[in-house]
Amino acid sequence: MVTRVLPHDRSSFTQGFELSGGTLYEGTGRYGRSLLRALDPDTGRVLGEERLPADLFGEGITVVGDRIWQLTWQEGVALERDRTSLRELRRVDYDGEGWGLCHDGSRLVMSDGSAQLTFRDPATFAPTGSVQVTLEGKPVPELNELECAGGQVWANVWGSDQIVRIDPATGVVGAVVDASGLLPAGEKAGADVLNGIAAVPGTDEFLLTGKLWPHAYRVRFAPQ
């Protein structure tokens, strides 16, 4: 159920989306156009912005205390940033591709486009474990943007209008959200795929958006 429709910059190729401390943080992709922004979630006003070097394709982001981690797609580096200024503090190498990222309060959870989630130390970014995600016993590939909320991991499935709720202890999908009716038909021209999940702290609601979408939607998922 949609409870509010909010503005979203239609030029944003959304890769990471997270609400923290009343600020909406958004990471975007594409070479030469990737950035990290701090936004007013109600108005979309840009509070701060840092652009990535043109040779980096930005991916998922997550807030960890006074820092923000930002992935890159095929460059194999994670950028650690100052949360206030958004400026880059250091880079850490990792193997494989970077897609989605979230913080569950004690560890980072990362997707790489496969059916696997990798757990990482939030201070060092070193891998600490992994789990394969399955639905009815079958792997769920192309896990993309992630959100950690309520002890679960929510994930966009790339190229689809589905969001899955994952038990990180087992990798089992406990619910599938069909968001196919979220973007009105009249607004689909020029828009790309659904991608962007941000839990609204203190509520059971989420902000959802997509790449090049004109709006973000505050929603409450219907129970299955």
C-alpha cells in the first residue's frame, strides 16, 4: 500500500538508497555520472553531494555510524566516506562485482549479482561469511540493492518488479513483494528498473524507487 508519493531526481540511476537520522542517502551509477547524495526525503532537496571519479561506477551504499560505505560495480573497490561531508576517506579492495549493501547493526551484507550474500566486517570490509539465497529450494540470482531491517534482508531482484525478504541465517526467502503496479504507466517512459529500498526508521514502512524514476514511494508491504 502506498502511503505517500515523494519527489525523486529523474536523472538519478539509483544504486543505493538508505534513510538514517532523518536524511536520505542515495548512491547512483554510470561512468562519469556516479555520485553520493544526502537528501531531504520529503522534498528531494540536495543537502550534500560528492561525485565519483569518472572511471568508477557507483553501486550500493550503507551508513555505519559516522561513515558511509559505497560499492563500485566492476572496479573491485569500496569507498569509505565521512557521513557528514561525504568525502572519501579510503578505499578497500574486494573480489568480484559490487551490487547492493546494507548494515544489520553488527555486520555488512553485500550482494554481487549472484544468489549469494557475503557478510563483511563493517570496520575493515573483510569477508566474514556468506549464505546462498533460495526460494522453495532454488537459488535466487541477480540480487541487487539491499536493505537490512528487522533482522531480515530485503533485496531487489534485478530486472524484475520483485523484492524478496531473506532470512540471513539460512538464506531462505520468506516473502516476495510484487511491486509491478508501483510506477504508473504514464510515468514509465524513460524510466529503468525498480531499484532502491530504504526502511523508514521507527515504522513498518519503506521508501521504494527505481533508476531514473520521477518519484519515490513510501509504502507498507501487505502481509502474505
